[in-house]
Amino acid sequence: MTLRFASIGSGSKGNCLVAEVGATRVLLDCGLSPRETERRLARIGLAPADISGILITHEHDDHAGQAYPFAAQHRLAVWLTHGTQAALADSGKVPGDVQTRTIHGRDAFAIGDLEIRPYTVPHDAREPVQFVFSDGASRLGVLTDIGASTAHVEATLSCCDALVLECNHDHDMLWAGDYPKWLKERISGPFGHLSNAAAENLLAALDRSRLKHVLAAHLSQQNNRPELAREALARAMACAVDWIGLSTQEEGFAWRELR
């Protein structure tokens, strides 16, 4: 069996990535409306009935805001940390009859044929995690919301075969822009989001010897440009800029496969 993955949207207006091994397909985050999620899944050849469950990284609306409605509509289980579930409940997003599975930040588990390892990250959420997916041979690392790298993050993402990595903002664009000072400080702070330069440094710190796919993700539409993000990651990889992939808000990215 082969691990493949695609994104149907990446950015502050809604995030959702699909990871697949065999007949097992999970959504990583669900920040788009159920109707829009269905429409975009169809674009990559999937229907809701093809989905095995939903994983949630943290409670922010662009990642978790539509997870329970989509899960309830299609009778799917949701996997999330205790802190994320509590934060969603506190905000009034109660799962109702949705089946929830509590995960722990450093304990691996499986959904069908897909091996999943959560890992903890610094971000301004209750108990945020990110994930590494595997078919037993190849590994896909996903890191979309983090304020600063850690030794644990770098150890977890080293030796992956594919990496989807946040490049949220260009530092100069953010600070020259119209956002209020408090928001600029939050975004660029240790529990906010990675700049292009920070993403470049994180990537450079990894063991990159197995990487076959690197995609820049979660780009700010106000404070970044795709070419800046791709150039930063290309420097870390010492590769051509066009080798670096891009996950966009409207299109995500098409299926990629690890053999």
C-alpha cells in the first residue's frame, strides 16, 4: 500500500488535508463549511463516504470550526486532544452525538491502515498538536501552526519523505502592513506562526535526506507572497524554486504519492 496526500485548502479561511493509505482516508482539520468540503473533496475524486475520520490539530476556527458539523452529517469520528475538545466545548461547539476519540500529544495510534503520530507544538491554543502520517515505510510530516521550532519538533520531522510546512508571513510585509500592533506581535511571537525565514531555518535543521516533497502551507494572503515562501524553502533544500510545492487557500494542492 502507498501513502498519498492532498490538500483542499490551506490558510486563515479554512484548512483541510487528506492523508490516504489503502482504503483509509482521514481529514486533517476541517475549517471549511460542510458543503464546501464536499465540493472540494469531489475535486480530488473523493466523497464523504470515502472518509474514515477527522483529526483536529487545535480549536481555532480555520482548523476545527466545521469538524463537528461535517462529522455529524456523515457519521464520522473525530480524534483530538483533551485540551482541544475542552476548548471547543467552552466556545459552545459541543459535539452532540459525534463520536470523539481522545489522543495524547506523544502517543502514536492507527486508523485503519494509516499510522499516525501526534507531536506537541508551541501555539496559542489549549493543547495543540501536529501530525506525522505513515504507511509503515514512508512518512509525511505536517506542520501548519507553530510559533517557534523546538528540538522535539525537529527530531520528529527529521527523515520524513514529505513535508507540508507553514510559511505564514514575510516578516517585513507583516510589520509594514495594516494589522494592529497586538496582532503583529501575536502572529510573529513564540506561540504564533512561522515566518518564511523561521520556516527556512527549521527545514535547514532537519535531516532532509529522504525528502521527496516539500510544500509551503498556511500562507497569509495579506502578509506573504508565494514566491517568497518558495524561495525560502528552496534555500534550505539547496534546490530549484519550482521544486518546492505550494498549498493555497483556494486550491490546496493535488494528490502527491510516496512510493
